[in-house]
Amino acid sequence: MSGVLTEISGNETMEDPASPIAALIAFYRAFNAGDLDGLARNWLEGGEPSMSNPVGGLRRGWPEIRDGYARLFGGVARVQVAFHDFTVHEDNGACVFVGREKGACESPSGRLALRIRTTRWFVRRNGMWRQLHHHGSIEAPALLAAYQKVIFGAPIDTRPL
């Protein structure tokens, strides 16, 4: 693929399949297809990876992250997102993508438009780019509550302990 990508949904192809952007595309391809095996190939194995977002919560290690994806994919909602408005920061075997996701959460109760701030950090290990960390956040409180209600049946109680 020639040119600059401005949006990534997972349907893109790259001239260099060993590039960090190809790993990012592979993540969105697997996520949007609900493909746990594809996600396992994308994430770093073991206890090192971490994820923090309003639906998956704070998860450490690939087994916990996998469990979060399995619960999401096995639920009533179908989530589809594309990454856009992003910057790429690559140095010494690390690559961080900082941007936004847009998409939709569809369930029997209707369709919810999603807008999520997103950071994905990849590292080069054994010649392959693997995801080490993901952070996502939803800025609009009403959207966050609606999204959590679709996924969990109710917003998560976020009051301080």
C-alpha cells in the first residue's frame, strides 16, 4: 500500500508486513472480526502486557486481556471501531500510536456511536511487533455510561472508595 493511512479499520494491506503499522492493522482486523486467535498473535505473551479501558478495566498479562476480549465478544453487543486522527512515535524497537477510535456498539437495544481516545504501544520482540499496552478512554460521561450499560447492563460505579 502506498501513501499515508489516515484511518485503520483492519481492511488495509501493507507493502511491509513486518512494520509496526502492519501490526496495528492486524489488531483492528482481529478485533473487528472477534478473532481471539488473531488477537493472541498480536499481543505479547505472558504477564508483561497491560490494558486499561472503561469496558475491559485494568488487566495485566495476556491471559487476563484475552478473558476481557472473550467476554466482550461473547456478549450481546457487537463493537466495531476504526483508528484515526493518530500520530506514530517509533524508536529503538518501540512504537506508540496515539489517536482516536470511532465506530459503533450495536446490540438488541440499538446502536451507539463510539468515540474513544486510544493509545497502543507495540514492541519488537524476536523480529515481530507485538502489542504491549493499550489505554482507552471515553471523554463524554453520558457516552461512557451508555456504553457500559450496553456491555454490562449498568454503568460501572466509579465513586472513590
